[in-house]
Amino acid sequence: EIEAFLSALPGVARAAVLPRPDALRGVHLVAVLVGTVDEGAVLAACRAEFGALKAPRAVHFVDHWPVLASGKTDLAGLEGALGWR
């Protein structure tokens, strides 16, 4: 639902939402995007659409989008590209 919303925003070419560890809540969501869009505008739009608890807490931009042979997003590869693995 959040990925579909992000993908529909002007200037977003690709979007994924990944969980990140959070000491207080267990996990929080982070958006990963390819595109030319303002981070603050993305976060504000997500908060308005989904509320503060469900909206991603941060946005990261990548130049290379890893995909599996099936054409789906390689989430492990995306985490690796961000230096999370």
C-alpha cells in the first residue's frame, strides 16, 4: 500500500519500503526511492496519507535498483546497496 502510494508520486520512478530496527517500537519503516523528488515532501505526503505511526520515518535515494531474475525488486540487494548488510 505504501509502495504503491510512493510510486504514484510525481518524480518517483521506483519505490520500496523496508523495515529497520527501532529500540522503542521494534521496527520502523524506511522508504527507498529512485527519482527526483524532495525528501521532505515525500515524508509529509506519507504522514498525511497514512498517519505518523504507519508512514516511513526516512527516505533514502539510490541510483541503482537491484532486481531478481523474475524482475521483482531484490530487497536484500537493495539493503546491501544502502550498506545495511
